[in-house]
Amino acid sequence: METTISSKGQVVLPSELRKRDKLRAGQRFDVERVEAGEYLLKRKAAPVNDGLVDWLLACPEKDWFEPLPSESTDTL
């Protein structure tokens, strides 16, 4: 498969790979330079509680779970 680097230095993984490996926006990766022109991309492991809130919100007994309001960590 082939892809290109954007003017911002971003590399887009082809849709087929994203679907096959269930990749979604926001997932984190490590990039390792193997040698000149060769790189290794490794997906970081998801946190243990990844998806927990979605699972709780999907509970068949409605309105028993309410997320706590919290401040964004973007400003820290």
C-alpha cells in the first residue's frame, strides 16, 4: 500500500488497514527510526479501562449512571 506525507508531516494510514486493525482517531503510536528511510510504527496499548464509560452508558437500566463533570486536561 502507498500513502503520502502531508505538508504538516502527517502520514495517513490507508482505510483498509485502519478497518482491519480497528484503528480510530486519537489512538497513540510510537515511531522508531530503523535506519535512513525506514521507520517502524507501533500502536501503544490501550489503557486498562479504555471503553469503560461507553460500556456503562450502554447499560440496559437507563439513567443509573451519570458521568461526573470534569475540567479538560488540555489547558494543563
